[in-house]
Amino acid sequence: MKKILIILLLVPIAYALLHTTFSSFSDTEVSAGNTFTAATWETQAGYLSIDTSGAKLTGNGGKLHSIVLNLTTPRNITIDKMIVNWTVNNGEKIEEIRIGGVTFWSGSEIADAVLDGNYILSKKERIEFRFDSDMQGRSFTITFIMGDSSTKKIAIIVIR
């Protein structure tokens, strides 16, 4: 009887030892009809292309324009904010940003201020910046902050 009892106890233990991985997590995930791609994170800033090759200052040097914003995707993207920085000489201020002829932001701010606007870019558009002073000989850095919080930074040096 003692032998039968020992066999009855050992059989389940042996079975458990032979048929388990001792793993507390499964390494198999089943998801029919879905495709997963690792290490891809698309951002709106990644879809924004900016052509500064024609950038120029006109209007007594107070209007920076002929900068082209373009999409590299068929989807719309949102430009939420901008930070415009320039080499400062006399406390110059930015007064307006227009995209495609529409005011994105207006006011009076010094360099490096966060300019809060909102523009949905759906096609190629021109952007222009208006200042209260002659900006000839200045270099500019413009940071675009997108609707998904991604950023794109460009540098512009305008030669007379």
C-alpha cells in the first residue's frame, strides 16, 4: 500500500517536471491579420520639408519671405507653435508670421519667444516673417513645433 501511495504522489510530480518550462511568461503572441513593425515612429515633423534656398529680406529689411513649406506625405500636418530666433543687435521684435497668406501669429515678441498659433498644412505653402526693424545681415533659427509635439529646426542666413 505504501508503494502505491508513493507512486500516486510521484507520477503527478514527474509529469509536472517533464511538461513545464518553468517560465512565467509566454513568448508567443498571436494576432491574426495584423502587421507589427518595430522601431518605426512617424512624426509630423518628419513629414515637413522646408526650402530656404530662395529666402530673402525685403520691405526695408523687415520682411523675411520666400521660404517654402512642403509635405512629404498625403496626410495633413499641424504646425502648432514656432520659436523664431535671430542674432539680436537692438532689441528687434517679430510682429507677424503668415503661412499661405493667412496669419499664423501676430503680436510683438523678442527673439526666442514661443509663438502660439495653429495651422493645418495640407499642401505646399509659403511662409513669411515680419519684424519691426531692418534685419539685413542677421541669421535666423526657426523651430517648428508640430501638433504631435515633434519639432523641426532650420537655420537661415540671408545675404544682402
